[in-house]
Amino acid sequence: MVRDPKAAASDTELMAAVRDGDLVQLGALFERHHVGLFNFFLRLTGSRQLSEDLVQEAFIRILKYRKSFHPQAEFRPWLYQLARNAVAAHFRKHGRDHLPPGEPEERVCESPLALDELQRAESARLLRAALLRLPYERREVLLLSRFGELRYDQIAELLGCSAGAVKLRVHRAVRQLREIFDGLAGRT
Amino acid sequence: MNCNDAIELLTEALAEPLNGRAAADLAAHLAACDACRAEAAAMRRIWEELERLPEEIPGEEMRQRFAASLEPYLEAAASRGGSGRTDGPRRALASLGAGLEGWLERWLPRRPLAQAGLAAATLVVGLLIGSLHGFGLPSRLGGMGRAGGQGGAAGDDGHGEIHALRDEVRSLSRLVTLSLLKQDSASERLRGVSFGREAGPGDERVLQALLDTLRHDPDVNVRLAAVDALAPALGQPAVRGQLLQEVGRQRSPMVQIALIDLLLARDRAGSRRQLLDLTASPSLDGTVRGYLRTRLATS
């Protein structure tokens, strides 16, 4: 039988159990979050292989640092903190030069698409490319706010700045992304 | 409120609902300021473009790598005299990941094509050996074990071996399916769906991979094939629920209509109510709505 995702404990409850030694509960957290985390890394780096490695690294960090999780805290900001640390460690070791220069790796669709599907696919391709052309810091804050399901105050805590500064960065990122996206789409 | 305040509230409103007072102040400012109104529309447009960005699915081997990486921690916890919390079915699942598939993963960690090729080759060799020894095809293995005329301990051993061989074949079929489903080539993924169909409705991981394929594969033909492959599992409430959700979620009318046909043909009583509700959904494609109404009226 396929698992019913609704019949489950909260993330915080699962992580509290992991913290207390019930390590198999990490499997449930993995099932819930690995796709979202993979997409966060993929949009951040443009590399599928690196993103898969970073998801692995992030979950290893959860295991290593499980004792630092506070059962009263929310899980998601803590997860993204570890995710950012995994990326930072990778960049310290390997630099950023090996990342795809503004063109994401993507799966090729071989069969013909309907016109509207073709337009959506093209729009998505341009948006991914535009994201990768954003400066890294702006890309990161935009991804955290748009896809991380984090509040601005939580992002502020992650980045070590004020919520107001986060809003300003998000606005600048959105504006620059729009300019790049429209430029790629030939709208400017 | 000046324009800087308005921009901050606009940005805040993208991710979080504004409270009543802030929303009213922003609305008043936007009504009076052309520049901020244009900025608001432009921000909303790119934010919604981001919302439509399809989610990518990682390779299935990532789950296997995770299971393999978790295993040493579980072993360490057990050897420290940990509680029985690491035992039981979930432990078995973790061990499975560190077993056959984990072994392959360690040898071929980043070569899914090679993995699929090796698995397929091993499957063929296994079947060949099985047929040379008179075991027959996998679907007949259990029956032959029971009626093979081998009595006593030898018969029991043969029965155990047959079961082990059958499990191995299933495991390899699953591995081939999961490897093929994440290939870049749509034709390879179609083959993966075919393998998945052969695995039958009892393999949870294959079933989940087929559902993921239906939900996320960019190729409409692969998604259509996944609908067919999931038909035998329609009796499972969770699968039926997800297929019903996909009728409204899919963007291709062809896939939506295939799902409607499947649900009404195999599960008319169980699905009719929810499909009827779906006809009132404003987001449903007009052609699909018309088709659904006709089918509901005539079935």
C-alpha cells in the first residue's frame, strides 16, 4: 500500500524523536523533504548531480547535529540552516567555478508537445536560466522566501540580518529576475 | 505611506498575508500611485511565474544512498545497546537500501545507465540459469516448487531457493524500473513504465515511482503510459485518491481524459462522486469538463 502522507507526526515531533535516538524517524523526514530540498539546491546551483549530493550531505548533517535541535523550535528553518551550511562547505572545498553558467541541466522531452505545453516548458526553461544568472546571494534569498516556506523573520535569522533587510533583498531579487527573464524572453 | 513603505509591504504581501490595516493602507497607496501599481503588477507576475515552475524529481538512487548512509548510524545505535526502536519493519526497509541496491550503488554510484544495463543483464542471466535448471519462468516458480515432485528436505531447499530467486528477480525488476524512470530519454522512461507495469501492484516503491512519473514527467506519452500501468493498483484507496487528484491537476487534456476513462471503467461507484464535484471546478479545462459531464451522464 502507498503511504498516507496525512497520517503522520509533525516534523518537529519526528525530529525530536531522532534527536532522542529514534534514528529511523529520519526516514520519514527524508520522504517529506528530500524533493523540496533537491529543488532548492537545483535552482541554487543548476546541477542535478551536485544537488543530489547536497541533499545527502544535508541529511547526514541532520544526523550529526541532531542534538542541537530544540524540540520547541520549528524544523524547517533548522533544516535550511543545515542546507545552507552544506552548500557553503561545498563551495569552500570546490569553489563555484564548476557550476553551470546560467543554463540549468534539464531533462529533454522527446515527444511533441501541445502548443500551450511547449510555451509553458519554454517559459520554465527561461525562468530557470534567469534564476541562475541572478547573483548568488539574491538567488538564495529569493529561493528561501519563494520555495522554502519560511517567514521573513525566519530567513532573517538564517542570514543574520533584519526582516526589513530580507524584504529589501527579496524585492531587489524579484526586480532583477524580472529584468533578466524579460530580456531572455525578448520582451525588452 | 510613501513609495518605499509601499514596496516593503508589497514584498511582504508576496509571502505573507498583510493584516487589515496594512492591506488597506497599501490598497489606498496603489490606487493613487501609478508607479507602485505597475511595480506591484510586475512583482506579482514574476512571483506567479516562479509558482508555475515545475518541480524536478531527483533520481531514485538518492533514496538508496540515503538508506545506505543511515545504516551505519543504526548499527552503531544498536551496538551501543540502544532500545528496540531501531528494530521492526522500518529497520528492515533501511537494511533493504543497504542490501542489494546499496551494494550496486556503492559500485556504480553515479551511472544510472550502467546500473540499468547491469540489472537487466543479471535478470536475463538469472532467467537463463533458471530455465536451464528446469525452474521455468518466474510466474510459475511458486507452483513448480509446490508440485515439482521433490520430497523431504531436498524439496524444502528447492522451495526456499525458488522463493529466493523469485525475490531476486523482483528486486532486479524494481531496480531496472526505477533506473529507467529517471533517464533523460522519454523512450527509456516509457520502458521503465512498462517494467513497472510488469512488477504488478504489490511493489510499493514501484507504485510510488509510477505515481511520481504521472505527476511530474514532462512527456505526455510517458504520463499516459503511467496511467495504464497504475490501473491494476486502482483497488488501493491511496492510489485511487491520487489518481482522482491528478484529474484536476494534470495540464494535458489527453492525460485527464485517460484518467477519467480509467476511473469510470474500473471504479465507477467509488469515483463518481468526486468526479461529479470536479465538473464544478473553474480551473478544469473546458473540453475535459464537457467530456467528463458526458461520461458521467452516460455511464
